[in-house]
Amino acid sequence: MGKSGLFLARLARRIWFRAALLTVCAVALALIAGAFGTLIPLELTMDLGQGAVGSILQILASSMLAVTTFSLTAMVTAYSSATTQATPRSTQLLMDDTTSQTVLSTFVGSFVFSLVGIIALSTGYYTDEGRTILFLGTLVVIVIVVVTLLRWIAHLTRFGRVADVIDRTENAATDAVRRWASAPTAYAATGSDVPGDGAEVYAESTGYVGFVDLDSLQAIARRSVTRLAVLTMPGAMADASGPLVRVVSGTLPAQEYAAVRRAFHVENHRTFDQDPRLGVIALAEIGSRALSSATNDPGTAIDVLGSLQRVFATALGAQRSDEVRHDRIEIEPVSLDDLIDDGFRPIARDGAAIIEVAIRLQKTLAALAAASPAHAALFRAVADDARARADSALPAQDRESLQALTRRLWA
């Protein structure tokens, strides 16, 4: 997916885009009722006065304004709850929720439809036939609003709750990790020992790399007959201390430097799109916050460990592709070791003094090691570190129980 595809995908996730789209449809429906009134045979025209449809639209307009205000309040409350009880990184997942966007857009569109209909009625825009179409259109809008309200009520019972945030974060982490595990180098060549004397391209702004357009970099490398090593991948900080790209063979013309920079989308905050570590980090943050003295909720930390186990099970079970689509681009992929540390170290640190969390952590790591013997040493190292932390924090009886468990799990 290139930058244009990324732009369209993110545009479709913006709440204002969906609201604007349904608003345009609502205005069109209200105006088309008058324009197509002549298509209805006279014998099918209902005996509707100016006030009959207008009173219904008045009720709809006032109701939709109140419901829209309530819905916005509920959404902002959910965002705030997720920030304080889970992690601020999860807020962008709630903001991208398609159900809440569609519901709010439907309410706004219904309000605009009724408002335009009232204005058009007051100006005498509709004929008798047009009022009939407007009345039928209003009935359709009312049915849509009722169905949407019922759907919204069901959605609000879980929207923004800690369990909902964990599920959303797990899904985002699973998608990103699955893409990473299937193509660790994003279908580029595997990074080699990059010489230090190659020309380097640095970012002109400071921020997190959210997206790298490898198709553009491949085209640049092909027309300049060079090979480029991408040194700053999505999730990494782009600044003056590290280059975005280093030329590993050939010479990159100076006029291509700007094109290379445009291939990197630098943002103020990390995003889940191409960053396999962010979802894992966000899950660990939720678990770590649950273990704080202010929250003291080991059950949530145990739920997070279950989510992390499923995320890593997906990564370990993914079918890796060795296909190379960008043969002139070299990438050193994110290591599984880094992902494991991102996910389990914070919980091992903050849950060391809680025997239930320590036991669940050991069982999770042992299960992942059993699922992937080739990577068992990585999980064993984290388990040993977690046990050492727990040994220094647990009372003697709990410490003996944990040691007995670890001997049995890692025998």
C-alpha cells in the first residue's frame, strides 16, 4: 500500500468523513423528494398538508439534536475512561471504531435531513407529490434511526470498558504482528552488514515513522541504480541522530534525497498500521497499570497475559514468506526478542510481588516455549528473569510455590 492508499484508508476511518458523507446523502434525499414529485401518479398521492410532514420533521430534528449531543458525550467519556484505566495508546483504536462513527453519522444525517425538509416545506418547495415522497423518506429515516438507536444501546454497554479496550488492542496487535511474522522485511531483501561509508539521508522533521512507502523507495533505487538500506522502520524515532536510509551500493543523486524523505511518513505519535511493537507495548501498559498500587487489579493483568499469549501464538504460527518484491531495498527486521521483552518485562517487573500474576506469567511463557521449540530459549530467558524478580519480592511460602511450579513447567 502506497501513501495514497494509506491516505484513503485513514480518511475512511475519520469520524467527520463518515458524518459528512451521510449528511450529503440526507440533504440529497430531502431535495430529491421535491424534484421527483412529478414521477408519482396523482392517484398515489397522499392527502398531506404542510403541517403533517412538518410536525414529524420537527420532532425528528429536536430528538436527533439531543441524541447526537448525548452520543458525543458518551464517546468522549469512553475515550477518557480508556486513557485513565487502560492506556492512552488505545484511544486511537476507540476513535477508529466503525460502529460509533456510523451511529453518530446517522444521527447527524437524520438531523440535517429533517432540518432541510423543514426549511424546504416552509418555502413551498414541495408539491403534493413531493410531500408524499418526503413523508415516505421520513418514515425510512425513522426506521433507520430506531434500528441505529437499538444498536447503539447494545454497543454502549461495553464501549470503552477495560475488557473492550483489551480486545481492541489485542486485535490491533495481532494484525500487526501477523503481517510482521508473515513478511519480517515487508518483502524487501534481508539487511546485510551495512558499511558505514555509504551516503545517508536524514529526516527533516522529528517524530515517529508511521509508514514507509517501499514501492517508492524501490522505484528510486531502480532509476538511480542503487541499493538502499532502510534504517528507520515504523515505530522508530526519526531525528538527527539516525539516518532514514543508507546507500549500500551505487550513488544516489542529490535530487533524489527529497523523494526518499517523502517515502517516510513522520508523525507526532506512533500508530498501529505498520508498527508490530506498538500493540504489544500497549497491552503491556494495560497490564502494568492494572498492577499499580492505585488500581491493584491483578485480574486485568492476567487477562492481558492471555491476550499476549494469543498474539505471540499467532506470530509463531504464521507462515513466513520469503518472497522479495523490493530487491533493491534492504531491511533489518524487528526481532522476536524485542517483542517478547516489550510484552512481558513490564508485567514481570510490576507483578513480581503478586503470586497469581507470577504464576500466570510462568505458565504463559512455558506454553509459548512449548509451541515453538526453536524459540524456547527466548521465552525461557524471560521466565528466568521474571522468577528472579519474584524471588526477591514474594514471601517465603509464595516463593517456594513459584519455584516448585517453574521446576515442573521447565523440566
